[in-house]
Amino acid sequence: MKNYLAALTATALIAVAPFALAASSTELTVTGSITPSACMPMLSGGGNINLGKIPVKDLNPDPDQYTRLPNQYVQFTVTCNANTAFAIHSIDNKAGTVYGQGYFGLGLTDAGEKLGNFEVYHLTVQADGNPAELIYSEDGGGSWAGWGYLGPGLWTAVSAPGTTDPLPATSVEMDLEISASIAPTKGLTLTDEVIIDGSATFEVKYL
């Protein structure tokens, strides 16, 4: 072990020595900006969607078939005090309970089984009263692509139709459709009442 450490140390010194001779200092730069703009996101109904009590007999036992529940609808608005470029960062608060990518989880049964998923679709999008589209970024706003949606981990912004550049706005309105599905009952322990416990956070990110 001593020979190995000695060899490693010597190699490190040989590699570093030329750089040490070339410069005796380096610079750390810290940048950013403080914005006077503030944007407030809001979901109609306080963002609460109650799917009601669902009888087990109405759920599909087929191991390859989820039970899709009736769609629910909610309006999502973001209001800013100045023209602002921003994105919505979607966070799945039940990420450990989800099947597959692009979905939000619905929690676990008492036995620790994944209960199901829900998706968030946009039906209409307006920016300052004008038709708009959604774009999305998988790298925190570094690059953007069309056909955006509100999915876990994504940054989603509005754009002018046919473009992929974030569009500054003072008001954005979206009509959203929430589609929930319950996993096949053959893989679930449903002898007692199970709470459907989906939760997502939509966070404003300034661009």
C-alpha cells in the first residue's frame, strides 16, 4: 500500500508542476442578476382535485390494463407585475410511486405497491390574451424544443406559435386536463380503503 501511495503522489506532482510554473493564481467569477419582476402561479379551486370514492369492482384486474378515471379540468394562470420571461418547473412530490417516465405518481398502497399515475395535458394556452404554444427544456433552460407539456423535471415556457424561444409575458393562462389511471388490481392490495395521494408542484423559474 505504501508503494502505491508513493507512486500516486509522484505522478500527481509531475502532472501539476508545469501548470504551477505557468500561473500562480486563478479567478473565480460569480454572476447573476436581481430581477424586480415577480410572477404568481395559481390553480383554480386551490389546485385540489377530488376523484371521489372508486369501488374496487370498477377497476381492471388485467395485469396489462390500467383503469383510466374520468378526466378532471383545472385552469392554471401565471400573473407577473412586468413583462417577464419565465418557465414552469414541474415537480412530482410522489416521484417514488410512479410507473414510467412523463407521469406523476398517485402514492402507494399500505403494502407499498404503486397505485397509479396521472398526466397533465394542456388544452389551450394564451399569453397576454393571444394564442401561444408550450415549449420545454430538459436541461434547465439551456435549450428548448417544441410540443411542450407539463411533465416531471421539465421546464415549460410559452412561445409564439411556430417558434421555440421563450416569450416574455405579463399573464399566461392554460386550461389543463388531468388524466389519472389506477394500476391493475391484480398487483394491488385493496382489502382496506386506500387513499389516492397524488401531488405535484409547479414552480416559476425566471429566464
